[in-house]
Amino acid sequence: MTMPAGWTAIAVGQNDIELLLGLLGTSSPDVANLVRSILNLTQARASMVGGDLRGGAAAVPPNVTVLIQPVGLSLDLVGPLLEGLVNQIPGIAGSASREKVSLPSGEAMRLNYVVQPSGGGAPIALRTFVIVRGSQTILITFTAAAGDFDAQQPTFEGIIQSLRFGP
């Protein structure tokens, strides 16, 4: 997966995630709490976080998170299951939408959803791609302020289209 110019990607281990969420929480507590909720609901481990950390005006800097679940069920089973879990995220606005998509790296399920932060503030839009590879389910989630999400879609699309898996 290739990050665009100006973005930083950090590989993370399980021991790093609380430190990173703490740092994220100082500038974007709602995003940190949202990531914690997703990790708790899915029992996934974080593998990589990346984002545009240049300090723009966005309340929620555009970012990507890669989570790996140690369960490799079929995409047709995992997609609806994850959709149900996403719909339990605190502050979810409406329901997640789900559709199967084709990527250069293979078939995926794409979920779109919006979360309203509990402390107020701008809604957060998320797009999660679910990819099943053998005994693992990979969750790649793009996040931005809901008002900025459309402008970030070309960047997010470029990142997901660059994803390749080795042999």
C-alpha cells in the first residue's frame, strides 16, 4: 500500500496501540475513542496507521488504519457480521452501507458510515474495506471529517488501489 506525498505511515504492534491512541487522543479524542471501539468490537490487532500529519485545518486529519483479525471466514459471512458490529459503534449516524467491490488486490466488501462524536463536534466519516486472505480478515479504514470526506476520496481511492499482497 502506497501513501501519498505528505502522508506518514507507521507500522504498529499491539504494545504500540495504546501509546498511539493516547497521542491521537490529545488532538482528536473522538477519533481515538472510535478506533478503540472498533478494536474492541472486532477483536482485531492494529498493523499500520497512516495519515496526513502536516497540521492542516481539518478537525480530523485524513487517515488510514489497517487492522487484522485472526479469522478467515468467507467475505459473504464477514461483511454482514462486520456491518452489524459497525452499527453498534457509539454515535453511529443511521446505518452503515455495505457493497462488494473489486480491487486490484482482489474482492472486498466496502462499508461506509458516519459517527457523531459524543462530545459534539463535526461528524466523522469512515470507509472500511474488508479483505479476506487465508486465515485473516484485513480491515482498511479511511477516516476524515464528514465535511472533508468527499475531497479526500481521490486520495483514499489511490491508497486502496495501490494495495498488493505478496505470494
